[in-house]
Amino acid sequence: MWKTELGPFRYRVVRSEPVQAGTSRLTMIARVISYTRRRATIGQPSIQMQGAQFVDVVPVAVVSAQRGWRRLMPVIDLTRLIVGALAGVCLASYIASRAAGRSLDARASLEE
């Protein structure tokens, strides 16, 4: 459907093959983010190879087609939202503790 590449990073939106469920045809839509890095060095005494790959597939929506009409039903991933919120809370508490520590150090240096 839609894709873009930036170096080793790829972003794509893909559709599955339609699946018949009763009188409806269901098509799943997903977002795919991938990172692929390969490197090889050929020298006189040896050959060296390295590689890394990461793929993240996130369901986005389901398209239901039935009797001439289509319906787009978004998929909400609560686990991903909760993990993102927890990461944000951890980052905010880390920044707050660093700022408090710096202000205490500055206050202590002014008192001396």
C-alpha cells in the first residue's frame, strides 16, 4: 500500500489477503517498521560478517466488506498504549530527579 525507506529503516503499511467469515470478507491492515543492517569485511587472513535485524508489526485496522458496503474498524492496542505511558512516566521521573539533584547541588555550592 504505502512504503518509505531511510537507509536501513523501512516503514510500510500492508494489507493481508481477504478472509471469508460468514457473509463478510475481512482484510487486515498493519504497519510494519523494520531495520536491517548487514556488513562484511573480506581481508587476507579472514572474512568477517555482521548483521542485525528488527521488525515491528502493529495491527492498525480491519476492513469488513459485506453486501456492497465497507466498514473500517480501527484496532486499538491497549498494551502498547500502557507500555508507552509507563515509559513516559519513567522518563519524566528521571528528568525530575536529575533536575532536583542539580538544584540541590547548586544550593549547596551557594551556601559554602
